[in-house]
Amino acid sequence: MNQIDNEIFNIKRIKIRILEQVAAVIPFQDATMGPFPHFGISIITLEDNDGNIGESPVYNSYLNILETCLFPILFHSQNVPYREFFPLLYWSIRNEGFKGAASALLGQLDMALYDLAARRKGIPLHQYMGAVENEVKMYGSGGGTNYSFAQLEQEVNFFLEAGVDCYKMKIGKDFGKNMKEDITRVKFVKNLLGNGVRLAVDANQVWNCTDVFNFIDAVGEDNLSWIEEPIHSAAYDLIETLCKATKVTVAYGESERTSKIFPTLVNCGVRHLQPVPTQIGGIKEWLEVRDLSINKKLDFSSGGYSLYSAFLMAASNGVGMIEYLYSIMYGLEKYFLVYPSWRNGKFIFPDIAGIPVRIDWDNCYRENRIIREFKWEQADVPRYKPIVSM
């Protein structure tokens, strides 16, 4: 039984606050999206009847799912232990599907519930989850397909000074049509890193198998720690073909919204699993993928809002690492009163209860950084009624 199973969450109030976007360190582009000159975050706050709160990043574009499926159960499951009401939350999104936004929203609410549970017990969330250490290994991430060679060098040097032993860059420039430059850029970065730092690449699903083979032949199998999402994430037959034909570790998982898909990925030959805590359907589902990785002796990492989700990787006690996409994530730190510090390639957690991040809400209001705010109380949300539509 997990520690949270007997927790009772009598939720009184829910807020969602959308913060003003911040500038990227370098406008960021990958194979199929961008450039992203700015990046934002929205936060959900759950408050119980005793005034305890829990927070998490949340999608702000799907209020209809929150209001019709999840909030009714959150508000009207008074005095019901978590082990009984989480299944109600889970099955309320059945008709919305377990492979899309509804599942991610469920996971985001679940993170806020875990945060609330740890805060009211007065202990850091990674310790609530069973972590032994107050730190977690990170890897550097960036290398946008739009970066100049000078910008690549600047970012690589930043990560080297921060003590990382792995750096991941984007490939698939110009929707996968400029492999020649991809190869040149990868060789340039590998030379900067030297032999002591591993290099991984991320194609964001843009290529076919032939493209991947051509790329690997050009840069050399031994120069790549892993290649991430090189072909479409739903093309399981082609993923299997690819994995059987190369010794380079192939990574998938950040596009998945349920743990139920990961055994299929493993059967296809994927050897690096990457569930994202704020995009998968709950903390226990993320833990299922972690355990699958351990049992199958696979590589394991997670990305997303890394400062928020790092507590989970810490609770894995030495298994896996957290991605830090510096160019985009760094700007958000201006909103935080407290957050993990980075030293020798690791995030070190602050000694605070709950998630290791605190937003400076007072300053956000003073500086008019909140561009929109939504509030709900129990009286605003009717009891849950299944909605069936054709």
C-alpha cells in the first residue's frame, strides 16, 4: 500500500492561474515545431477544508474536461480515502480517452494531491515518496535546430560548467529535410563535449527508418548515447524494425499518456523509457514505468517541467535522470521563491514541505504577471454525471 492511499482530501477551493510568458534564453526550435521565443506555465491550486494547499503545473486549455469529469469528483468526494476516489477520477475520463489531454490532466491533478498530502504532513514530497537522497541527477537539453554554431557552443559550455555528463540536442532540421546540416552540427557538438560527456539526439518523430539509418551511419553508432523519437511515436511496427536494426539505444515515451503503452514499446525493442510526470495519468502510472525500466534493466529518464517533477526521479533512488531544457525552463525561475539548485550535474532540493518549488504569488500579483485566473468552489460544481455523446 502506498502512503497516500489512506489520505482524505476534502477539497474546498480550486484555482488555476495562468502566468505571463517569459522569454526563452535562445528562441527554440525542433524538427517539427517552433521557434518558441517565449514559454509559459499555468498552475492549479487545490485547497482543502483546513486551508492546506497543493499545486502543480496544469493545462489551461481543457477546462471542459476539468469541469465535467474531474472537478465534480474532487469536490464531492468528502471523507473518501484516496484509494477509493482516485479510481473515480480515473474512470471519469474513460470516454475522453486515456491517450490524450484528459489523461495528462488527471496526472497533473494527482501531482497536486501528492503535494497537498506532503505539505500538510510537513515533509518534502521526495521524502514522502520514499527518497533517501535530497538530490537527483540531471542531464542538459537544448541544441535547437535553429541554433547557430556559436549558440550551440555557448549552451554546451554552460552545461559543462554545470557538471553534466550527458547533453541532448535536437536534430531533424527543416522538418527532416536538412540531414547534411544535422550531421555537421552533431559532429561539432560531439567535438565540444569530448569523450567524458555523452551525447544524445532527439528527432521529434520526423524521419522514416531509412533516414535514421543514414543519420546513424554518418555520425557513428558509438557517438550516440541514445536517439529519441526518431520516427512517429505511434508507428510501433516501424519502431520495432528500427530497434532490431541498430545497436544505438532508441528512446520513447514522452508522447505517451498512459503507462499501459510502455510494455508494447519494450516489446518493440525500445531500451530507454521516458514517461513525463505531468503528461501521464497519475503518479502511480509513472512509477509503473519506472519499475518496468528497473525490471527490464532499461535506461530511464523524464522531462517536462523538470523542477516540479524532479522529486519523483529522486524517489527512484539512483535510477534514471531528469532532463533540464535550459533555454525554455530557465526563464520560469523568476517566478519562484524557492526551487532546486544545480550543482555538479545534480539538482539539490530545498528543505521545504511538498513539491520543491514555491511560486512568489505576492510578487506575481504586484507585478501583474497573472494574465488570467479561474476559481471554483463546491457550490459552483455539480456532482458528477457521466456524459455520453455521439
